[in-house]
Amino acid sequence: MSVRVEGLTKAFGPLRAIDDLSVGFQTGKISVLLGASGCGKTTTLRCIAGLERPNSGSIKIDDDTVFNSDRGVDVLPEKRRLGMVFQSYAVWPHLTVAGNVAMPLRAQKLAKTEIQKRVRDTLGIVGLSDQAEKSAMKLSGGQQQRVSIARCLVGNPRLILMDEPLSNLDARLRVEMRHEIRQLQQRIGATILFVTHDQEEAMSLGDEIFLFNKGKVVQKGPPEDLYFRPTARYVAEFLGKANLFRVAIRPNNDGASVAALPSGEIISQGRMANASSQRDALCMVRPESWRVTKGTGSGLSANVQEVTFVGDRRELRVDTPIGPQLVVTYGYERFAVNDQLSLSIAPEQVHLFDSEV
């Protein structure tokens, strides 16, 4: 089941929420639409669902065109055979769990026996078989969201749209529900478009991430690509934490390259994947990628300004000749304010791109 939008534009007055967007989403995968508030991700989802009418462009689901501004096609939401899970659980308080899940089927006027069978099967998929006759309002937040997901699944949708479905849950439940959604997707082979502003949620759930900014997708790909190989500064800073600074790239004697700071200190040498000819570049180093040595050495000198213990890691804010840097270390080694460090980095963990600081 494929989804493709071409030349999609949606404006609210002078604001272009979606700006000439052309993108396709993979069949049988979780595609995450990620970005800050107002970037266009939810509007894109609502246009695909038929809840918003685009100003121009086209939307195709499988071989069916559900919207085309040039041809005047705009299929009603209920005819698009989609399931949608919203941020709010939207459970009916006066109905049982089974009653809530059965609502879409009753609206279709299916036979009672068919409704009972499909509700029973769907509750089994989401792990709520033993809660069928319980009032939906007596369930936990996570269970209520599972009711919402079951109600989405019971109509056998060809595409599942999820709009920030976990944002009302506490931190522990969000982690559990991410795991459950991933397990559910793998079990039924569903195609899911999942909207979130949470980068950790996006990276843990998505087979592919589409990072939005100002109504456009600025980069798409597997989570590892966006995290370790961003194509622009915006991507580097949105996903995770990034140290950014200027370096000079020049050829080494053995045909590889060295990355040197403006002061001349070499922070890395070897075969850097995106190093080409001699040039100035913007260098990105993830905080966990720094190699840390106590004392002075041949790398970048650093003085510890602040140490934060975060359980599985320590975050060090250090002062260096190129300005403040964030360093993350793992393990049991302790650090203190005013410790002197030397920082270096493996060449494969250096990311370079042409962009102005």
C-alpha cells in the first residue's frame, strides 16, 4: 500500500502550511513525519485523511487518486478507507471497551455476528480481550489509547494515520506504547504514517523519518542517516545534540585527509567519508562521538566547566579554543569541574557539510 503526494500546497490565509510538497511513503513501514509546531506535518496528514482540502496538488493511495486539484477529484474521508488515531483517546464514556471498538462497524450497519467477530479479533491484536466488557473509563491511559487503536484497526483500513497519539501519556507509558505500536505494525504488516514532534519517539519508531520545516521536507531517510549524516545544519541541530565548528580539510601524505581547526590543531585524520579536496567546511561532532583523554594531549584541549550525571552517562560542558562543546561519556570514570581533557574524534564519526555557521 503506497502513498504519494505531488505538488501539495495548503495555505491558511497568508501562511503556507504546506509548500509544494512532493513525497512518497513506503508500503508496510512506519513513516514518521517529524518537526516543530507549525512545520506542516499534521496538515499533511490531515490532507491525506481528507480532513483538510489542499489548495493544489494531488494525493494517491495505491492506484486510487483521492485528491487532484486539476481534475477536481476530492474523495470524502469516509471513502478513503483510512484509520486515524488522534492525540486524544476519544473514548465514549458510556460504552464498554467492546462497544467503543464496535462503533465504526455499527455505522456501516454490519451484521451483529460480523461485528462481534471483528471486535473480538481486534481486541486480541491489541491485548485487550480480557477488558472487553469493562467500562472504557476504568482503563489506564495506555489502555484507553489501545482502545483508540483498536477502533482504528477494526475497519481493516488500508492505511493508518497517527497524529501525536502518545503525547498525553506519561514518560514510562510512552516508551511502552512505542514498543506496542512497533510490535503491532510488524504483526499485521500495516502502513503507518505517524506524526510527532518528539525526536526520540521518531528515531525509536520510524523505519523512515521525514523531517519537516516551513512546509517542506528538508531530509528523509532511515533514522541513522538523519542523525549521523545530516544534509544541513537545521537537521543536525533538530535531531539530538550537535557540536558545530569550522575546520580546514586538507589531503594527508597517505592519500587520506586531516581535519584541522583554525588554530592548526588536528582533531582527526584518516579517510573521512564526506571529505573531498582541500576546503573549509562546517564540522559536526555528536557529543558521544568525542574521544576523551584526561590531561593534555595532541587533540583539542578542553577544560571541564560543568558535569551532569544522567544515570547511564555523564554530560560534560567544556571550554575549548573553538568555544564551548558538549561531551557525553559512558561508564564509571568520573570527572570534576576544572579537569583538563584532550578531545579527538575517529574519522568515520566526523561529518562535514558546506553551510555557513
